[in-house]
Amino acid sequence: MSSSKTYTAGEWITMTILVPLFTSLVFVLFLPLYLFAAWMRVKMWDWFMVPYFHAPHVSVWLMFAIGLFVSLFQNSAHPELKKEFYKASEAARIWGPIVVQLITFGLAYLIHIWILKGSTQ
């Protein structure tokens, strides 16, 4: 007994056009950003953890997975910060965290160079 389900026009458009479009947008836009963030974390790991704590090198894909795992447990329990975040424009919500990560990476690089310069004297 096979029942053939007929879909409405909206359901058909959603399943055949919108879902693949949004899925591809996520992979095209966000995957490179997450991989770039993982690469920055790997560099910082190599600069500070490997030489001073004798920790092993971590691959970009492992750091990517660790970042996804940690993001599962992040809690936005500060309602006043959450309100400000959602009042911001869409561009600020996307570019804000990226700029913060780039500033953090730049400061870590300067500290890394400063430590290297001090260790050679």
C-alpha cells in the first residue's frame, strides 16, 4: 500500500529551491570564516602552548571541531548584552565577531614577536 504524498507549491519550492540555496550559502559563507578562525587559533596555539607547555601541535580541522564543540556550551545568559546584540544591524552582528577575532589575533602576534625578541637577547 503505497501512498503518494502531494506537496503544495510552497512546500515544493522550499524543498527544491530554498533549502539547497540556504545550505549552499552556509557552506560558501560561513565555512571559510570558521576555518579562518580555526587557523588563527592554531597559530596562537603554536605560538604559546607548544613551546612553553610542550603541548602537541593541533591541526586546523581538530581546532575547527573543538570550536564547534565549545560553541555548543556557550550561554548567552546576559540579557542586557543580548538585547544590544539584537538591536545592532545585521552587518554589525556578522562583522563584529570577525573584527574582534582579528584584533585578538593581531595582539597575540605582537605579544608573540615581543616574547621572541626578548628571548634572543
